[in-house]
Amino acid sequence: MLAYYLALTWSFRFINKKH
């Protein structure tokens, strides 16, 4: 479960930084 949350937050952060 933690991995899922981490991946989600990481993806969100990556997208936010790319924007």
C-alpha cells in the first residue's frame, strides 16, 4: 500500500514539476 501511495505522490510531483 505504501508503495502505491509513494508512486502516486512521486508521479504527481513529477507532473507538477514538468508543468
